[in-house]
Amino acid sequence: MKSIFELVTRPPKRTPVGRFRTEIISLPEECDWEKFLPLEIRFIFEQSPEYRERVREILANGKAIGVRTMIRTPEHILKAVHTISVHSQENYIITWLPELLRNKHLPKFTESDRLRAKEHGEDLDAAVATILHDRLRFKRIVLLDEENKGIREDEQRFMTELSEVIYPLAVDYSVFRVIADNARERTEIAQTIVKTLLIVGPIAHVLEKFISGVGKVFAASMDDLLGESAELMALRGSGFTWRELAKRGKILIPVFALATWGALSVHGFLEEGRVLLGGAIFGFSAVALSLTTAIQSIFMYRKNVVRLSGEGKTNVTNPRALTKMALRQDFTNPARLGLFMGAACAPLAGMGGALLGIMNNGWVLAAIGSTESIVAGLTVIFADRINEWRFKRNLKRRLGAHSQTFSASPTK
């Protein structure tokens, strides 16, 4: 039976069958409009120029050809990834998922892994089978019968051939899509907490207006507590148990006490003219808890990947490479990456606010204290777009490189 924490921290099933986007060409003339074609169709024409005329012929017969791309991974695949990651791979994904999707290299399972999964009502082998079964659904070439004339068998076979041509792109996209959507699923609760920080501004403004200094303490403390909650939920969503997180929570009490002292001291430093120091201390006091947890999480991932290496579940053994892998896995989570960057920016924002002499405004205090949350929120919002842009950029480079190779090859 699943624990109440598992039920709380796993997001609801929103896309059980995934979501798709389809780019369509339906006119024969479009085959000549190279720069307006979907990138995948351009890739087909670059790889197999002989297919251009066949495509033109099909379009002339009242058919349309589409590139169907999955823009949200189905829930059952994300659940399978979560099962394997948590019960056998020490909360890691990048050590096994890309190889499974690209080359069908199975992750290594021990008997204890299988027993642990079974205790939670999960089956690791079934999870692998689920991922492999749908790995090529993420990007396919489809035929649309616009004039309802019927689709012939030879046309169906041709669509299969075209899908095989874009196989390298489809596999690369499946890796990108599953990792991105898995990160989004694991951070939904953390994102909700980040949004809650928006109420800090009005309260801090009222407090600072009536009791000077109290607004600073409230803004710094509430932002820090809520930011810490977001950090914990992001880590919990990644598979770490509450027991693991609690073991590392002992240090947070003295850190919070020190942060509260820092927030109380800010007003005095500003009155004494020690502006930069006061601003920096306010920035640090607003992120002390979450920054501490962020640093701890890197060491937690480092410890886990060392364990994976010892069990032979990853070929990486070099200490520096293991640390790099821990950082990559930790920051595949956009909320974690954003919170860490925001925590690093908060002291600079505090110093800027102090230099401008606006540290007595509750809205400003809340904004500076929420630097971490603002950066995290923007990172989460734009992570998908940035990743999509990077994927398309790499695809265009791939097309360009192949085009240059093709034009440089000698003609018979």
C-alpha cells in the first residue's frame, strides 16, 4: 500500500495518452519550398533525395503528409521511469534512460531492487517493457487522406519507410521529451510553493510601514521557509525519502536561527551606513535554508552515483566525472536549477537594493527576498522553450552538416 507521502508528492494524471502536435504539408509545390518545410521532412530529403518525387506524387493525389510529434509524455511512461529511478537507480535517470531509449540497453537490476519494487506494488521489468514499447511514438510520419479516397498498402509502407529515415531524430527527441517531462512532473508541488511566495509582498509592506525592521524579518524568513519547502518538495519528487531528508535537516535549525539574526541585524547595519554589508546579509538571510539544502542535495546525488558505480550500474568511475554527473542529474530538475541560481543572486539583489536606499519599502523587501523564487519561477516557465530551442538548433546543425557533406561528395 502506497504511503500518504507518495500519494501527495506524485502529481495527478493529466495526460494519460500524451499530447501531440502535427505539422502538415499538403501541396506538391511545398516540396520545393525548402525553408518552409518541417525540419523532419527536410531531413528526409537530405538523407534520401529520391523520396522527394514520391512525396510530391502522393500530395498530388489528394493526400497530406504530417510529422506527428508528442509534446507531452503519457503518464504511464513517466510512471515507469519513476519506478525504475526510485527503486533501482538511486533516483537517477541520466545514467540509464538515454541508453535504454537510444540503444535498448537495459538498466541493471539486482534481486534486492526487484524485491523493493515488488513491496511497493511495482514491477521493474514491466516498467522497462512499457518504455520500450512506446519509445518510437514520440515522432512519426503519418499520412492524411484529405479527400477520403482511401489509403493503399503501398502508401502505408512508404510512411513506414519515411519514419525509419527519421529514426535518429525520433530517438533523440524521445530522450529529450521524457527527461524534460519527468523533471516537470517531479517539480509541480515545488512550483506551487514558489507561486505562494507572491503573498509575501503585501504583508511585508504593511509590517514595515507600521514597525520598522519587522517587515525585513518577515520577508526574509517567509521567503526562506517557503523556498526551503520548495527545495524539499523538489527533492521528494525526485525520489528521496522523507527519512533521507530528515537526516540532513538537523543543521537547518541553527542555520534558520543565524538567518533570523541576520535579518534582525540588517536595519542596524543600514543605519550605521554599512550599506553593502546590510544588503548582502539580507539577501543571504532570505535564502540560507534553501541554499543549505541545495548544497546538501548535490552531495546526496554524489553519494548515490558512487553507490551506482560500485554496483556496476554505471561505467563512470572517475571522481571528477561522478561529481559532474551528480550536478547534471540534480539540475535536470528546472525548479532545483532555478532555486540554486536564485539563491546565488539574492545577496547581489540585496546589495543593489541597499545602494539604492529602498530597503524600507515592503514591496522591495519582498522582491529582494523573493529573488530566489522569481529566478526559479522564470527558469521553470522557460525551461521547456529553451530545451525545445536547443533541440531544434542541434537538428538544424545536423541538417547543415549533412548538406555540406552531400554537396562536397564527388558526383559520378
